[in-house]
Amino acid sequence: MKTWWVMVLIASLVVVSACGTKSNEKPNNQGTAPTNQTVEDGEDIVPEPGAKLLVWESKEERPFVEAIAKEFTEKYGIEVKFEEVGAGDQVTKLTTDGPAKLGADVVLFPHDNLGKAVTSGLILPNDFYEDQSRSENADIAVNAVTYDGVLYGYPRSVETYALFYNKKLISEAPTSFDEVVEFAKSFNDVKNNKFALMWDVSNFYFSYPFISTGGYVYGNHGQDKDDIGLNTEGAVNGLNYYGSLKDSLLPMNSGDITYDIKKGFFVAGTLAMDINGPWSIGDYRDAGIDFGVAPLPAINGQPASSFSGIKAWYVNRFSDYPMAARLFARFASTKEAQLLDYELTGAIPSNKEAAADPAVQDNDIVKGFLKQFEQSTPMPSIPEMANVWSPIAAAFSDVWNTGKDAKEALDNAVKQIRDANNGAGQ
């Protein structure tokens, strides 16, 4: 549990502090000379004549992206097209599409992808609007989208996931997974698609809490690639408990538990609880569900730590319209834009003034997520984080679907991760 991280987050979200120190040293691994130029508050840079932009975002954020793109086009006369690409897939896609001039001009991804994006030379620094981004956003958000002292991102939201519960089906959120299992005994009706709780069980992002009860990804606050804590005794115990839940709680194979399936069950009123993020608030609210959000249930008597992250806009280094792209990234990350994002999708603002707005602070749903932040762990942002997802997802899938021994599955995953970190097979 990274208490230090959440204390900084909560404090910085509601207190408007002085402008952070700006770094004028820019690495030259982007193939573009550093500008060391900024614009004053209220000023805009001049976009390229005839500029038109392509923006990548996930389907859950479509309402906001389309709304902010419309406002941007009305103000600047620059056409903005939206293409649906999952936030976690964008850096990988940009690796090939960027140099081929097929990539989006503006991309958005969680901060754990930043190291790979920078070391691969895929994105430009946030140079022209650096002062504004640093002063307006929570320090934890600015630090998360900074790599090797250079600010790259235009912060847009902070997020973790928590427990959604349908108040008509369960009056209070359970505080432990044992309570969830007990509730499932009387609630579950598999033939009629009635389930107590669902989550994307083989997705390590959502199943990390079972590792968190005694393990970790990388040591030294996620910065030490050689200190892998995914197969500690505590992690093995957590994964053993995870594996037991298929029989006692959710008798479905992992491949059958998709975002759309559980969303459909929750909307239909046959799913009592869903582990999900703030991006689902809008859908569930629009469906007329009386729901609440609470911290994740404890696992083996210990608080369940979720992954947390910062989403930010980034400018593609290979864009034909880098000035227009910077302008959009700035426009779509201001206080006003973040409040619009919150209104349309439930995204929690990284902008300090937006986060302090009564519309955000007085919302019980947001309070539920902030409570979960108290026991969250920031995703590591070093490039080696990319080596974690696939092997550990396979381990979770094997344990869930086939009953594979948890220690064997984790040992195998750690070996694959360590080999990848050390360049084996390259």
C-alpha cells in the first residue's frame, strides 16, 4: 500500500499550489530539437495552415472526445477525427503506425506506458504549455507524466477502480471477499445469469489486488526492474485465494467475462456488484441504476490495493501538425475540459481547481473512489512494465481456468518477465 502516494494526491487535488519548477533540459531522443518555448496564460500557439487532427481514445471516452473535439473545431476551425483505440494499446500501435504516418496526432494513455513511449522516441515533450500544465494540475499527476525530468503529458484525469454495487440488490457494500462469497450462496443463479460479483479476472490491472496482499510488481516504488515481487509467499497465497473464487463465487471461464458482458448484466439488474473504474459511471448513471461505489473488499483479512494511474494526452512525434496537436492537447486538458469529462464520463480531474469544484467534491461516487485511492498502488512507469502484462495475465488465466498451481504459475511468469527485462532472446 502506497500511503505516501495517496496523501500527496488528495492534498494536491484540493489545494492550488504555486507553479512547479520547470526543467529546461530536454533530451534529444525525439529527433526534434527542444524548443524551450512557452506561451503565457491566455495565449495560444499558431497551428499549421490546413491542419486536421486524428485522436485516439477508448470507446468509454467517446462522449467526451466528440464533445471537446466539436468545441475545438468551432473555436479554431481545425477538423478533429476520432478513432477508437484502447488506452493500453496505443503505445504499441504508435510504434508501427507513427513512423508510417498512420498514427493519431494526439494520443492518450495511462502513465505506466510513458517510459516505453519516451525511450522509443514516439512523443514530443509538453514544452509550449509546460508552465500551465505544471501549475494547474496535481503534483502527483505532473510527476507521473514526467520522465527523466522532462514533462511529456498533458494531464487529464486520475483513476483507479473500486466496487460498484446495485443498491436494489445489496443494501451495503461487503467489506471482505468472504462476505461476497457468503452473499453469492443465496444470490447466484447461473442459469439466469445472476451473479454476486464480476470483474475481468484474467486482466492483471483488475486482479492485482490479489497479488497486493503480500506481493508487488517492482521494488523501490516500481523503479527497480531487478526486484520482482510477483511470486513472493504472500503473492502465492493471494493467487491461491483468487483461484478458489471460480467455484465459490464466479463459475465462468475468464474468456467469457468481458467488459460488455458484465456491463450488460449490471444494467439488466442480474449482477449485484462490479469491479470497475470511473469510466463506467456515465453508462450506469444513464441506465438509471441506483448504485454506490465503495472500496474493494478485503482479501485474506488485508486491504485490497488497486492499481492507480494518471491518464494524459501526448503529441505524436511523427505528426504532420505538431503545433495543432499541442493546441488540442492543451484545449482538451484545461479545467473546463476536465469538468466536461467528469460530467460526461465520471473521470476524476487532475486539474486542482476542477477537482475542488463542488460538483466533484460533493459527489458520493467520487468519494468512494477517493477512499480506494487510500489503498492504491501507482502502476510502475519504467519501460519494463510492458514486460509484465502478458506473462502475469497468462498465470492468472491458468490458475482460474485450469486450476494450475499458483506458485508454479507465478514462478513461470517471473522467469519470463526477468528474461525479457534482461534482453533474453533479442
